[in-house]
Amino acid sequence: MASSLLCSSLTFIGGGQMAEALIQGILAAGLLPADRILVVDPAPERRQLLAERFGVRVFTEAAGAPAASPVCILAVKPQVMGPVLAGLARCLSPDRLVISIAAGVSIRFIEEGLAPLSPRVIRVMPNTPALVGAGAAALAGSASAGEADLDLALSLFQAVGEAVIVSEKDLDAVTGLSGSGPAYVFSFVEALVDAGVAAGLARPTAERLAVQTVLGSARLLQERGEHPAVLRAMVTSPGGTTIAGLRVLARAGFQGVIMDAVLAATRRSQELGQE
């Protein structure tokens, strides 16, 4: 067990759903025992839930948690990052590895907010399928973050799905694509279900078929490794039902609408960073 430990301890600032998903993945992978995981959250119901479900140690504020924890994960909303950093700067030990999952909050902002502690910073954009161990995350490190720091962060997020390393300038695009992407997929599935009901299917049947269709299609893409257009052609017979449906999507500008949605979310991520 000791050989699998990532570090001596790990502190989460914020105990929301993404923190919960990471804790579950870390424990399932045997990366750390529960008593080495600390969670700081002001909400008593979240502290109680995490302590009871996972056996982690919980605290009301960062000042109450051991400041020597070598790794700190900032799992708070971007709108409150400024005050959170100001509080951490007063109680965090110097030379820590700080991992942030706040959308749009730059590495520079975190470094300046924690000055003069000089932390090594890694910024991450995860997504909600991490809640079921099927997340997609992209990581970018500061100039001071070394290869060992990035490997540690990769191990954490690979415990709840796929994780890749990118440059920080690409993280807004990652936010627009995979960060916000699950919402686009959920909307698509909802439309498939409603269409099935409109065509005469019982809703439970339509829901079951729609979810499995999306799940199976994604798995086929992942395992075959072929371009989506190649797999789409496999389903599309000349003069058949699929091409009739695809024609409607093309007339409605389906692909362009999806691209516009990703670009709009990317721009919003950039705006959050500026705010």
C-alpha cells in the first residue's frame, strides 16, 4: 500500500461534487487512505456527508487544517477564488503544490493571490462524468511545476477518467469542449427521447434506447479509433432512413450550432478569467 501513495496527505479546499468524485476515485485506486485526505468546507451538511461516506477528515476553515499538507486542491467556484486565496495565503505552508479546478482562473492569478508563498500551480479543467469515473480532464502547469508534479496530478484525475496535459492557453477551449460538453450531450439525449415519445414509444423505452445509443456510439468511436465520418458512413445506407434524418440535421445547421456552442462557452471561460 505504501508504494502507491501519491503524497503524505492531500487537502481539498471545497467539498462539492467534483471534490467528492475525486475522493471516491483516489480511495478506489488506493492512491491515499481516507485519513490522509482533508476537506475544508463551510457547509456542515457537506462535511458530514464526506466524513460519513468516505471517512475523510473535515474542517470548517483552512486555518483548522494541517498547513503542512504538501498538495492542496482548490475545488471552489471561480467567483470566490480571490477571497479563498487571501485566506490560504495566511495559513498555507510555503512551497506547496496547488491544483485548481476553477474554470477560467489563471495560474498567474493563483500565484499572485498566494504571494509570497511561491506555490507550484497546476490548473485543471475536469468535467462532471468524473462523478461516475468517466471524466475528461486537461491539465496545465506553471513554470515552477515539475514533471513529478504533473505526474501526480495526472494520477489523481486518471483515477476518475481520462486526463491529458495541454498548455494553459488551450484550457479555455477545453472548457468549451469537454468542460461544458456533457450539457450538450444531455440536451441531445433529451431531444432523442422526446422524439421517440413523439413517434409513439413509451418514455421509459425511449430513454433506455437513447442513452444506450449514445453510450454505444461513444464506445465504438473510442475502441475503433476511426474518424467519426467513417463510422457515420457505416450507418448511412443510400436512400435509407439515416440519410433522411441527416439531411434534416444538415439543413438545420446542426454541426455549425454545436461549433457555435463550444466557441460561446470558450469565450465565457475567457471572460471569467478576466473578471
